[in-house]
Amino acid sequence: MDMFPITFYALLCGLVGLFSPRFGRWYGRLMFGAVLGVFAATAMPHVRALAGL
């Protein structure tokens, strides 16, 4: 099993957990999670290439 995607998404999920209480209501947390998920899916191949993995 490739550990890079698991580690990458685990770090981003930790950020969601850290910052989501600041967004108050459920829709604010949902939008933050959705935007972060799109960013993560788009950025992961680039981060992986920069890391040489």
C-alpha cells in the first residue's frame, strides 16, 4: 500500500479538524471541507512530483 496519499490526506483532515470549529454552522464546515478536498485532489500529484515519489 502506498503511504503517500494516506499521509497527505491525514494531514489535511487534521487541518480540517483544527480549523472547522471556526466556521460555526454545518454549512461553513461542509464548504471548507469541500474546498480543501478539491484542493487536495488537485495538489497531491504536484506535491508528490516535487517530493520525487
